[in-house]
Amino acid sequence: MPFFSFADGAAMFDSTPIENLFLMEYLPAAPGEYLRVYLYARMLSLHPELGGDLPGMARALRMEEDAVLTAFEYWERQGLTRRLSDRPPTYELLPVRADSAALTNPMERDYYENREFNSSLQALFPDKLLHPQEYEKAQDWVKLMHFDQDAVLLAVKREVENSRSKSPDPSALFRRLDKRMIKWAERGILSAADLELEIRYDGPVKDAARAVAKRLAIRRDPTQEELETVSRWVEEWHFDQAQILEACGDTTKSRAPSFAYLDAILKSRLSGENPLWEELSAALRELNPAGAQPTPDELARYAALKAAGFDADVIRLAAVQCRRGNRTRFDDVERMLGKWKELGLKNLEDAEAYVRDMEHRTARVRRFLERCGSGRRPGKDDLNRYESWQGRYSDELIDFAAECARGTDKPVKYADKLLSEWARTGIDTAAAARAEHEKRTGAAAASNPALDYAQRQYDKDDFGDDFFFDAVKAYGNGGEGK
């Protein structure tokens, strides 16, 4: 029996000191499970009476034993634990150091000096533990091939993102990436900025650029400017490689075919040869004031809308309404026009009349909802329910129902039940309803100061829904939108 020890249960009320250096330098990059293991190990080192064997730690932390061992391997790479034996595996905790001077093992010292870089590498593999060979390979790229550390991190990050596996194997990934790093080093692509430009166009852009260079008999790799041009064709104008190569046939008119000449050909195909270009451009500017160039796909879909009988002004009006509802895709315009088609709205006059009618209907329901204490936008159910009351109940009775519904979760539905109940019992005036309501609730609703508030006056900017816009001002009778 030892000369002294902690009393039973003392550990529960003790504290475990953690250095600020650990919190500042190790904590930010540490995976969550690894951190749990380290902190628990620190506590056990102060209270060995709690036990410290691998099965006990795994049970206490509700982890698998292999996961606990993986965590200790991680902290070994960080220089905070040292393996003492393999069978059974045992470790000791090392002090948190401010520098690497106390490290005698050259590998440990090298790892510690590059700890931030190594931690960043490990963070790219949250589900896998990097082993010494991966760190050594990364150091070779930096020290022997002269890559920037940021360039190495960028290359590994992009390789992880392009991997087909959600949790790629680090060993296989580093072997595969090593071949690319050698080629980049031979071409002098060593900085993160240079590498970003190199890998930015990986995939369809670079494939198309190389195919064009071959078709135009250009015997070199595409330049950065040429890759940017092809990127515009593919990513902004949405031409595929087959369409681009087909357009190369028109470059025979030039004595010196080039990417710039092909760019002019594709731009002409995109705009000048299509009479709908300007119409669609105007509609797209309504969706996005910054402007957007129509794509071949959008031009085809716009032509389909015109073929379906929609006027250009109607399509543009739908674009305006979509943007007011914070919907800025051409898909949204198509959906709105589909709804208008069901209502028989294809010309500007009918569409404007519908917009004005919906604006008027919504204004009334917005005022009703505000009287209920709700600031939300009316939905279709609200509009339909409110309009079902028109002609059946007086405006004064509807307004009192709104007062009674104030503060409820579903005020429109609550008011509808009140109105139905009053109608069933023969109550058709606000005065009679007020008397009945006070009798039933025991509260003088008429004297409730919460109901005595100023009504808000609305203008056109308050109606952000799909259909509500001063269409006549913008498009009718030679308006400013003409």
C-alpha cells in the first residue's frame, strides 16, 4: 500500500490543468475524438487510481479501442506522447513545449518545427490518420522540389476534393499526387498562386482547350489567356466541346486561325445570329440588374415560350415579378408563365390587369393580417379564405374577427371559425359580435388598448410577392419600361 494516495472520489472534485500553449497551438487543429482522448489521458495521469489501461479508457469514452490507439498515434505525431511499448501498447505523456530544443530525436524535432504545416495536412483527412511516410513525402515536395507549403496544401486539398471516395486513403492519394507534383516542378509551377491558375481549369475547360489547339494545329499547350477564353465558352456561354470543335470549321476563313478568332465566331453564334438575343437579354437584366448573357439553352427555352404564345413584354413582366419575390433564375420565369398560361394570360394587357387585381386583393388581406398582429405575407389560402367572406360578412364584422384573433397562432383560421359561429347563431353585426364575445370571454375587448393602433398605409414597395407590381407604370401606355 503506498504511503499516501487520493481518497476515493477525490478525482471527481479535482481539476486538470491544461496549458494555454496547448489551447492556442494544438487545440484549433485537433480532431474532436483525439482531443477527448488527450484530455482524459491528462486526467488519468493525475489520478492513476481511476485506471489507465486501454479497455478502461475505451469504455469511459465510449469509443473503440482502435480509435483510442489512433488518437494516441496522432498525439505522438504532435510530440505530446511517446510510445513505450507495442505489445501491449503503452504511452507516456510529454510536456507541452514552446520550442523544439528539448527534442533529441531528429524526426521528432523536424516534425515539431513543421507542426502547423503537418496539422493542416492532417486536417484535410478528418477520418484518416496520416502516417510518417505521408509527412515525409510532403516534406520532400517542399525541401527537394521547392514547392511552397501553401502550394502543397492546395494540391492535396484539390486531390481530396477530386477523389471519388468520401474518405480517400492518404497513402494512395499521396502516391498518385507525387506524379503530378513532379511534372509541376519540372514546369516551375511551385507557388500556390501559380498552382491555383494551373488547376483552376482542370477538367472540361482544359480538355476543350487542348482539343481546340490540336484542331487549329497549334503545337503547344494553351496559354493562360487561352484557358480563360475557353473557360468563358464552357462556363458562361455553356458551349460543350463538340459545339466548340464544330465552330473551328469556320476558322478556315482566316490565314492564321487562333483562339481569339474562334472566340469571335462563338460570340457571333451566341448573339448576332439569333433575333431573340436582345429580347432575352432585356428579360435577364430584369432578373439581374448587373446583366447576364443568354446561353444557347436559355435562347432555346425563350423561343419555346414565344412559340407558346407569350409576348416579349409579358415574359419581361414575369421576370420583374420574379425578382421582386427574390427569385432570379430563368427557371422561375418559366414557372410563373406556366401559372399564367393556366389562367389564360398571354398578352400584356391581360397580365397587367391580373397583376393589378392581385395587388388589390393582397392589400386587403395584408391589412387584415396586420390587424391580427401578423406581419407575414398573405398566402393563397389566406386570399381564398378572405374572399370567401366577401358578401357574406360585413367589413366591420371581419375587422372585429381580426381583433379577436390577435395574438393567436393561426389568426386567419381562428377568425374563420369565429365568423362561422356568429353566422350560425344569427350574429351579423360587429356590435352583436362584440357583446357575445365579451360575454363569453369575460374580457372587455373594446377597451383593450392593444387593439387601438394606427393602421399602416401601403404603397407598391410593400408587395414583394410574385404578381404585385405597378405594371401599367412600367410597361403600359408608353410607360418608362418601354
